[in-house]
Amino acid sequence: MKNLLYYILLIFLCRNLPAQEIYGPQAVPGGGAAQTYYYQSGLQEPYWSCSGGQVISYDGSYSATVVWGTSQTTGTLTLYSNYEYVDDYTVTIWMPPVASSASSVTVSSFTANWNSGYNVYFLDVSASSTFSTFISGYNNLSCSGTSKNVTGLSSGTTYYYRLRGYLSSGQPTANSNTITVTTAQPAPSAPTGLNATNIGVTSFAANWGTVSGATSYRLDVSASSSFSTFVTGYNNLTVSSTTQNVTGLTPNVVYYFRVRAVNSSGTSSNSSTYSVTLKPESPVAYAPYNLTSSS
């Protein structure tokens, strides 16, 4: 009788035990760190399968290690024993943020941008495309919103940025795509070394020295030393090299020219002014007349 009571009690307790089930993180980063899931007791010939991710290993029948994919928002882990279904577990997969092109690029800063979806982000900025080093202050920097102004940079330098979202479970997502941005060059200095060559009757060649960082130049030519007027076609003329032939001028007249250097950040101040005097016209000989025997 006593044994019977124990047996009945055992049946009662077993019926009221919670059902065994898979358990583990439910909000997971897509393509991020491996996640581990467990089952409460051992099974015979267990087999774990995964939809939306990949089972990379499992330990007997008690646990499975999964890396979730990056192209879907949900996934399911399923456990079988002796080819029979035991349990499944559905997760929400959080995709990495999507970084977008930088804006407000200057000689020493830019604004990094990305899409919305998380309350907190972690931003990396580097001068290395592999992120082997980081810009000071921008290694796993906590940010809110969908943009961050990155400052203290070097001009004309290429930088890279990426970020991660922060899950409610306390995990970061996988890294976003990487954006490349090059800071602007500083505005160029004014050209120097002006001189004129090939001086003729109606033309000359204006020359000047190369300016570092300049992408083009702007040339003014005038018969006025104050540049109150300009020779037609030579007011802010764009020149891609450091020489320009100036034609259509008047003989024996003094002309003046000046130059500015240009790049994406702006235009320099005027260079000094260089003057050049054109050659006079050659006299024209006519046929003789009033001919005599001696003159």
C-alpha cells in the first residue's frame, strides 16, 4: 500500500513538472557572435536544425551553438530525437545598421550617417580600412540618433567608419557596412613665380608656379593695373595648367595679369600682378616714287 502511494505521488509530480523546452537568447544579432541554446535533459540520437541561421556545433543533446543569418528578421531552431520532433524555438534576428554616405565634409571633420532602428549605436572611425587602429575617441563610441559629427581629422585624408546597434538583450549587432570618406583639402595659397614669355606684337604667354593642392587656376588680364577692365575672354579664365597663351592684344601696350589657385575647398587670394609690354608693330615699306638718277 505504501509503495502504491509513492507511485501515485510520483505520477502526480511528473504530470505537474514544467515541459522540457529549448531555451536561450531570443533577441539575437544577425551575423553576429555565436549564440548557445540548451535543452533540459539528454536525448537519444539528437539532431538540431536551424532555419534562418547555421548550427555550427552541438554538445551531445544538451546544447547547440548557432550563428544567425543577415538576410531575415526571424529564425527557428528545431530539436529532433530518433528522427522525431522534440521542440522548436523562434528568435527575432536584428540586422546590423546600414551606414550611409558621409555629409558636411570639411578639411577636419565629416558627419557619419546611418539608418534608424536602434536606440543606441557604437561607432568606429579609422584611417585603416581593416580598422586595425582607431581615431582617438571613436573606438566603439556610444551614439544616439542617426548621425554623428566626427572632428579633429587631418585634411585630404581618407577615413573609414562602421557601427553596430545595441540590442535590448545587451548584445551588439554585427558590424554595418563600411563607408569611405576623404576630408577636403585646405584652400590653396596664391600662386607665385609669375613671368611672361613669348612676348610678341599681339600676344604673350602668362606663366606661374605650381600651387600644392590646386586643381585649376583663374587668370585675369587687363590693360589697367587696377583691373578695372579686362581683356575680352580673360576675366576669371579657367586654366588647367600653369601657362596660358594670351592673344588678340594691341601692339606696344602694357598689359597686366594675375592668377588665383582653386580646389574643392575654395579659391586663393590674387597673386601679385605682373606687367608685360608688347612689341611695337614693324614698319611697312612701300614702293619708291619720285625716282631720279641719284635719288
